[in-house]
Amino acid sequence: MTIEQIYGRNSKQIIDMRRWLHMHPEESLQEYKTAAYIEQQLDAMGIEHRRVAETGVYGVLRGRQPGPITVLRADIDALRVPDEKQVDYRSKHEGFSHSCGHDMHTASLLGAAMALKAQPDLKGEIRLFFQQGEEVGGGAKHFIQAGLMEGVERVLGLHADSAMRLGQVGIKPGANNASCDAFTIRVQGVSAHVSTPHLGADALYTASLMVTALQGLATRLTDPVEPVIIGVGKMSAGSAYNAVADTAVLEGTTRFVNEETRVRINERIDSLAHALAAQYGCQAEVTFTDYAPALFNDPDVCAELMSLYEGLPGVELVTDRPPRLGADDYAEFLNLAPGAYIYVGTYGRPGTNVPHHNGHFDVDEEALLLGSQLLTRYALSRHQA
């Protein structure tokens, strides 16, 4: 049976899987029902599987003959974003939604698993990673720590892109996504009446200076043509309108595509916070959380993919997609094995060009069938006996 015949027969089932996932979104590292549903589907296909760190799922297809080991990956977590759409498959979990396309990624990988299981002769090993916690950079490491990247020769993943038209497939060698670090700066001051600020140490004022000074690190200490973001998304301080604030907390993120710049600027954030705090009689504590490194596609794997997909009906290759400063911990896998992250256009029917992480986000479901076929074709190109 050809790939086209398999997807012609199973397209409704793949779409139904995506809609079930869309109706039952779960936040990062809490994807218990999602993982159970994935396991049910793998059981129905007769595919061996097990859990990874409670909410991840690892499946494996073993060929009759020895051969290469390839990983196909999908992320499975949703976002704390209310679903604003009025559709039959609207989220049933109030306050949460699949507003980044992870439901599509998961259904595409399940569809690929279905097609690959139907192939009579495979060689080597195809590992299926249904990875939890991408949105918080907490999932890829569990698969790595479980030893599931050992022996892997290629890794392939995909992501929805609502800025690209249906049929477009983005494949770009080199930098595709930025690194992501989250930082918290806690400023400790001394409270006093607002009429006697000299008797206290104003944590709020000091933190406000930090917010503006941080931007100077990006605009004056890095190359203007190098992508860099230092963003403060949250600030809380003080307890009364007429008191000098004794505490303040800043929360933000940094994004880089150059690892050397990442290390240097993150260190500067730490030193800047301490220096400003000392200037105004406060103390600062800075903590960083490493969510993901920058994501780089392997040029040789990109060449393999472009050769394989070029000329497929309905597919338009996009090789000049500019790097985005969003991050994805799929990059952790690419640091261990050659691979690529490809972007599948999801803007087709009306309403599907809404930005990611928006409550109205949706995909044209033809895109998830295309994504599934792209995963299948690459796996077969390496594993068909």
C-alpha cells in the first residue's frame, strides 16, 4: 500500500486524533490524559511504547533487519491561554488551549506511526518521541536522561507555522531559533515613609532603573545585526502607596543565536543588577533558568530533506525563512545528533493565520496530514529494507 493510499484511508482518523487533543489541552509537565491517549493509539497500532518521566511517551518501531536509528519527535503540551474559538472541537479545559500547534504535531506523528507500522519491511529502529514540557524547556532532557538518544544517527521534528501558507515547508540550514533563558532579579531594600526616602533603600526605584539599563546591554554591548532580546515581562514591588518599597522582583528572558554572546550578556545582567543595587543601598539576587539552547539545523540533513521533498505535489519548499527568536528545547536533541526542524505552513482556510499563543489560533487540518507524510517519507528513505 502506498503512502497516498494509507493517508487516503486514515485521514479522518488523524484529524479526529488532533481534535481530541485540541479539546483536552494540558499544561507543561501535567500531560497525563494526553500521554494516556497517545498510549491508547499506539496500543491500537500494535506499537511498543513506555512512559518517560510520567507524562512523556516513547514508542519504537523495530525493523527485521539491522539498520540506522532515527528519531521522530512531537511536543505534546498546551498553554495557559483561554480558547476563544467557537468551533466544535473547542477546548474543554477552561483557561487552556493548544494555541501553538502541538496538537497538530502529535497527531502528525501518530499518523506517521500508523503509516510506518503498515510497511512490511523496515530496517533499523524508528524512535517516536512524544515529548512533554516544551513550553517550559523541561521535556527534552527527560528523553536524553533516559538514554533514548544513544545510537541515534538522525532526528527530525516539525512545527506549525501560521505565517506560512498551506503547502509551504520551511527547511533552512543553520540558525532557526534562539536560545531561551529565564531570569529573576530580587531586589532587597529598606522600607521607610515616602517623606523620608533617605532613611530607606528604594527597591522599586532600583528595579525600575534595572529595567531600562538592561536594554543598554542589548543595544550598546552587542552587534546591531546580531539577534538579541532582553525582555522584562513582569515586575512586582512594594506594599503601600506611601512607603518606600523594601522589595522588588523582576522576571524576564534573554534570547540569543550566538552562544558566546549568550554567556557574556547573561553574566553582564548579573553584574549590572548587583552594581545598581549597591548604588542605591540595596542588595540583588539574580537567578537564571536555562530553557533551551539555540536551534541549528544540520546542513547535510537539510539537503537530504530538500532532495526528498522537492517536486512533491502541493509542496513548496521555503529555504529562506528568517530565524525566529522563539525557542524550542528540540534543540537539545540537535546538539546530540544531526537533524533538522522543519516548519509546516498552516494558513489555509479563513481564521488560520492567527499568531501562535493567541486564543483564536487554529490550523488548516490539511497541514497535519502533510506534516505526517513528511515525517513518514523521511523515515522510509532511511529505513525501508
